[in-house]
Amino acid sequence: MNGTGIAGSLNGLDVMLHHLKTLLNPGGQILIDSSDLIYLFEEEDGSALIDIAADNYYGELVFQTEYKNWTSQPFPWLYVDVDNLKNSAEKNQLRLENHFKGQHYDYLARITHQL
């Protein structure tokens, strides 16, 4: 499903986690899933070719949907790797307790209050 998508960007992820923290009860959890799009940039030898001078993170995409004669406005969507999700959680005094890896760069993460 990609639950981080709605954040739109790494900055938006910080804002989203900050807000979710205000809704999180003691002992509660945030379950969130995403995918690391690094595989789109992998070379045959396993290295990844990423433009580090680019203005945005490689998981920040722009989508547009279409149905019959209707087309949406473009909108941002975020696919975030586990390390960036963990960093954003820590910035917001949250803890990424564990994550479960899927079969193709996808994962499910559990975020809780820091103890």
C-alpha cells in the first residue's frame, strides 16, 4: 500500500510523524509500510547509480491519475527507505522498534514513543 506516500517528501514525513506523535497514546504504535526504490537504480554488479546532486530524494515521486475523461492534478508521493524513516522518527522523539522486510524492497515498520 505504501503508507508513507501521503507524506509526499522527506520534509513532509517529518511533519506527518510530528502530527501522528500528538495522536499516539502511551503504549500505542504506528504501523507504516513503504518500499525502498533503490532497486530502480541498481546496476548489474549490485551498485546503485544515484545522482547525489539531485534536488530531491530518489523516493520522492510525482503521480497523476486518470479515469475516463478526468485527469488529476499532479501530486507528490513518497517511497522511503528504512534508514530515512528511522531518522525522521528519531527527529520526532519516536522510535522505529523493528521492521519486517518483504520480498522486494518493501517493509512494514512499527514506530512507538521513545522510552
